[in-house]
Amino acid sequence: MASWIERLKAGLAKTAKLLDVRSWLGRTVDQSFLERLEAQLLQADVGVKATERLLQKVKEGFEGKTADEDLLAFVKAELINLLTPAGGAPEAIRYAPTPPTTLLIAGVNGSGKTTSVAKLTHRIRSEGKSLVLAACDTFRAAAADQLAVWAQRTGADLVRGQTGADPASVAHDACDRALARKADVLMVDTAGRLHTQTHLMRELEKIRNVLQRKIPNAPHEVFLVLDGTAGQNAIRQAEMFSKSIGCTGIILTKLDGTAKGGVAVAIRQTLDLPVRFIGVGEGIDDLQPFRAEEFVASLFGERLAASPN
Amino acid sequence: MFDDLQKRLSGAFGRFRVRGVLTEQNIQDGLREVRTALLEADVNLNVVQDFIAKVKQRAVGEQIIKSIRPDQQIVKIVHDELVALMGETDATIRFEKTGPTILMLCGLQGSGKTTTCGKLARMLALQGRKPMLVAADLQRPAAVEQLKTLGQQLAIPVHAETGVGPVQVCQNGVAAAAKAGCDTVILDTAGRLHIDDELMEELKTIEKKVKPHHVFFVCDAMTGQDAVASAKAFNEALELDGVILTKLDGDARGGAALSIRQVTGVPIKFMGIGEKLDKLSPFDPRRIAGSILGMGDIVGLVEAA
Ligand SMILES: Nc1nc2c(ncn2[C@@H]2O[C@H](COP(=O)(O)OP(=O)(O)OP(=O)(O)O)[C@@H](O)[C@H]2O)c(=O)[nH]1
Ligand SMILES: Nc1nc2c(ncn2[C@@H]2O[C@H](COP(=O)(O)OP(=O)(O)OP(=O)(O)O)[C@@H](O)[C@H]2O)c(=O)[nH]1
Ligand SMILES: [Mg+2]
Ligand SMILES: [Mg+2]
């Protein structure tokens, strides 16, 4: 099987073509040059605002000059800067000093939450840690069955409720289980919901409150799962979910397709919310820590340095 | 973030007073605002560019109606052009006279295929048809269970089996439907990327062997600039008969719809407006046009003028 970098690069190959930066070299930075750069950024879902900001900077620094390596380095650095949160992004999961480290996973319908939970579980299990999973999606048909399959494949303990049960009560039971079993990690999968559905957002807050009450300082990580093919609507998602449950990071999925995930840049314009992991496939291994440098390098179709992962 | 287009336009037009007639010069800033609104609604950039050129052509020379402001007039023109682009669609499904009518749903991962299968089955059953659902996603964990659960909720039979591939499941499903006296078969396929050759080939094989009468592409309304890439590829592989746009119950503005329609020419048939099985409606281009522009009642206002 291809390594993740190959797969990510394969997925981002179209992007590489899109941001065909090598062809910039030697051209004059004029109106038509800027328009082309603008088009490329917009097509990567970077959004109007972030694109305008970047263009302005390029214009200020390079207008009338010949595009050279300096320009490339500048655009790259700006993008990396746009993707890096104020304090620098933590690379891995931040474990709590006293277990169970509690992770809450949320997002809109079909973004890849359950699969990302499975991938994270696999990652955590391979660090030798024990894990309890809470199937708090009691709404969607067979959602708990889906998680059960993954729990079995990854050797995690699953707590589930009846269909239609109060998800907060499942979270409650899962906390008890994790505490009783002295599990290292508790991870909570939630039902997909649109950020505009106030009652469902309140339900999510209720789950969060249960975790908070039962486990000190929980949830320790709150990951928002965003579909990498999503456009500007993802900005609203990030805003609303953050407001409701205080997200600590984004998992950007489905980057093995032809989408660029540029909306991550747009989100960073509005919120200080780092991308923590990226999903590059449907398999259990297809999750990798996000590194802005590598992401931008692959946007530029450049060779990636060998990664420890 | 999504400022009302009209508000922005009045800002753009406020900078100079337009009197009498719209000219290339006096609508320049206004069109810039329209462009931004379309991009923020996730309309594909190429589509936006063509569209702006077209609107410009239509708008220039147009007399400004006395009782309304130029920004309102531009919004009206843009709105009408958007509606025209998306086309009035006919949401009826043609049924075969003999033998079961076969519908196949396909699309990217998580777009809403399985849920939409359930919604369609429910809708058709209410119209007096006898549908059968076929669980041809053997890939995603518990996908079969998901469809079975939906079937149970609707009291609609589900054909599912293990130990054979998805192509065979579809073939057997059609045979089972005929035997059970069902007149409509709905195939739920696994989500796949349009660049996954192997899985795209599998879909083509299903199409060849099962010959579905209608192939629908299920698309998430929140998709960004890349929406057309996948729609184009699925259309090239399968000759789509329609698009079903899902998750329009949120604040996604539906720019993907416009882009897909424009680039593939495939009509948008239905829209999903909720997770529950009764949340499927015929596609409404006016609603999408309105939400793409993020505007209220301006069209009515202008029409009345
Ligand atoms: N290609 C690809 N597919 C993915 C990725 N992550 C998830 N998927 C697929 O996307 C679909 C939806 O994934 P789920 O994990 O069920 O999504 P979810 O957010 O839990 O969905 P709901 O609970 O229904 O809201 C499944 O078919 C997954 O296999 C990814 O990184 N790449
Ligand atoms: N809000 C909303 N959610 C929807 C709509 N249609 C589907 N969903 C939700 O979207 C998620 C994914 O739906 P599925 O039907 O499982 O999608 P799928 O395309 O079959 O997914 P895969 O088989 O994994 O590729 C689920 O949580 C559904 O409840 C809709 O119109 N509105
Ligand atoms: Mg799920
Ligand atoms: Mg499905």
C-alpha cells in the first residue's frame, strides 16, 4: 500500500497543478499575474477575504518585479503563517495528567466523524493505551453499529445506548465505564448536526457538560471534523461549533480526493483554530498529524521531507 | 460573513449616482460585489466568470426603472439569470411500463446517498409504487444495517446479502424485486472518490449489467469549488440523469448546485432538507438563487415596480 505521503500527494496532485507555481517564475508581477494567483487561491477554497489579503501583500512586495524564488518563498511563508495558530499548533493529542483523557468529536452530517474516531482510536491503541468509546449518535440509523465494527477492529471498549436514547446519558455511562476501568482515554462520537440547528447544538453542549462534570477538566480535546471538500460554509461551521463547545482543533477529512482543503486557511482568518489531523482515506491508517509546512509544500507540488510518521 | 448582497451593492452604487441607464462603467463596482457574493456562496470560479460576463451584457443599456434603485435592479437581473441557469426542473420520475424501474444513487462519501434512498422510497411508496431497496454498499461498516433500519422504519423491503460482490447484489436485488412484485428498485451504492478508478469501474459494471433507468448523483450542498470536478467525472462515467442536492436545511448557500448544473447540464431533481425521511422536496431554483445572493424580498419588489 502506498505510504500516506504518497497518498496525500496523489490526492493533492491536482492542487499541485492548480498552484503551478514553477510557471510563475520569470513572469512580471502585473495585473494579469495577480489575477491568475487570485484564481488559483479561490479555486482552492481559500476564500475571498484571505485571498485578497494575500494578494495585497504580494502586490505591495513584488509589483512590477519579476517573479522569482523570493516570491515563491514569500507566498509559501504567508500560507504557512495563515495556517499556524498564534501559539504554534500542538502536533499530537494532548494527554491529560490524570486519565482518562477525554476527547469530544463533533461536526456536520457525513463529514467523517465516526471514521476519524476509528482512526484516532487505532492511533491511541497503538501507543499501548486503553480506550473507551462512547457511541453518542443514537439518532442516525445504525450509527452505533458502525462504531461497534470499528471498536472491535481496534480493540476498544464500546458504550452504547438504545436507538433514540438521550446521548448525554450515553456519555454519562461512558464516563462511569472509563473511570471504573481506569481507561487511559475516553472518546465520544456524536451525531452529525448542522450548526444552524439550535436544539441539536444544545444537545451537544449537554454532552460536553456531562463530561465536564464527571471528569476533571474534561473534555481535554474537542475536535471539529470538517469535510475537506467543503467550501466557505465550513467557516460558519467552525464559528458555531467553537462557540457552542469550544473546539481545540480541526480534523480535515477526505483530502485524498481532488479538493484542496483551502478553507482551512479561510477559517484561520477568522478563528484561532488549528488543523490537528488530516484524513486521507477510509482506512484505519489514513489519518496523519497536520503540519502546515508539509501541507503547503504539497499544495505547491514539492517533495516532502521524510516524515517520522 | 454573508452580507446581504443588496446592502453591498447599494454601497457600491452609492459611490456614484447612476441615472437613467446602466453602463459598463457604472456597474463595474456592483458586479465586483456580485462576484464576491457568488464566490462566498461556493459557486465555481469558472462559472462565476462566465456568469458575470453574461449579466454585464444583459445589464448594460438597460433602462433604470424610476421607482427602484440601480442596486435593486442589478439584483433582479442577477437573480433572474441564476434561476434561468439552474433551469426549471421536472422532478417526476418516468416509470417503465413493464418490469421494475431501477434507480441507482451514487456519489462521494458521506454525501447522503443512503438517507436519500430511504427518502425516495418513502416518497414513491406514497405515490402508490412498490419500492425495494438494495444494499450494494459492502464497504462502509454497517452500511447494510443502516439501509435495513431505514427499510424497517418505512416498512419497505430491503434486499441484502453477504458473500457476493456489489454487482451481484444489484443483479440479485432486481430479480428479487421482480419476484416480490415490487415495481421500483433503488440501489444504494458505496461512497467513492471520482478519482478512484477501481471503484468507478465497479459502478460502470453495475450500470452495464443492471441497466438502471435513472442514475442520480447525490451531492452535499456544502461542497466548495471542487463540486464540479466530481460531478463531471461521475457524469462522464455514468451519464447521470439527475442530481440530488442534500443538506440544504442549513445555511449552505447552494453554489455547488448552480455550478454542477452549469458545467454538466444535468438537471437537479430533488433537494434534501433534513435528516428525517420526509425531508425531500422537488428542487426549487428560486430558493437557491435567493440564498446564493443572500437576499430577501427584492425580486418581488422589482417585479411589482
Ligand atoms: N475518501 C475518504 N473518505 C472518508 C474519509 N473519512 C471518512 N470518509 C468516508 O466518509 C463517509 C462518512 O464517514 P463517517 O465517519 O460515517 O461520517 P460521520 O461524520 O460520522 O457521519 P454522520 O455520523 O452520519 O454525521 C464514509 O463513507 C467514510 O468512509 C477520508 O479521509 N477520505
Ligand atoms: N441535515 C441533513 N442531513 C442529511 C441530509 N441527507 C443526509 N443527511 C445526513 O448526512 C449523513 C450522511 O448520510 P448518509 O446517507 O449516510 O450518506 P452516504 O452518502 O450514504 O454515506 P456513505 O455511504 O458513507 O458514502 C447522515 O448523518 C445523514 O443523516 C439532509 O438533507 N440534511
Ligand atoms: Mg457518525
Ligand atoms: Mg451510504
